[in-house]
Amino acid sequence: MNIDFTLAGAVIITGLVVVFIALMGLWLLVWLFGKLFVAISSKPTQPQPKTEAPKPAAPKASASAAVKNAMVVEDGISDEIVAVIAAAVAAMGGAAGGFALRSVKRVREARSAWTAAGLMQNTQPF
């Protein structure tokens, strides 16, 4: 068995060099696209002229508004679940408080029992 180790070493080194050059080229391409997209998305916008904000009107307390904004909770949902959902909605709103929880009700099952059974049977692992 006559093996030429110099030829095998040259092939291995050439392969490694080609792979690393290709990886560095791909990395450079992805980096350039990232810089391009950041530059496009952060274009400076025209500054808005400063105007004086109108003063908010005094809130009108009415019984119909309080009834309209009352939260509706479906029977069978515990207070703890409602509190967790309300905390999640408040966390989404941040400091601005742009979200409000109006009602809490269970989601109707999307699939029938027969559909769920067929799906489970046909997707079982081997």
C-alpha cells in the first residue's frame, strides 16, 4: 500500500482553507446586510414642530360609563387567573397603559373529540 501523505495533506489543507474563506465571505455578507437594514430602519425622521398640547378636559363621571367599562368574568374562572391575566395585560401596556382588560372567558375548543383522536392516532411516533 503506497500512500502519498504529502498529497493527502495538501488536499486536507486546501479543503480547510476553502471552507474557512467561504465562511468568512458568508459572515461578511450577513454583516453587510445587517448594517444595511439598520441604516434603512433608522432613517432620521422630520422633526415635528412643537405645539402646545391641549389641556385634558375634566373627566366626567357617569354611571353608564362605569357600567360600560366593567370587566366581565365568565363563571368558573378563579380570581387568581383573572389577576394573572390582568398583570400580563398591564405589563404589555408599559408605562403608557394603552391596554385594558374588558372580559375574561374560556376559549371554545377548536377541534371536536373525533378530530383530536384522529390527529393523536395519526401523529404518534413509531
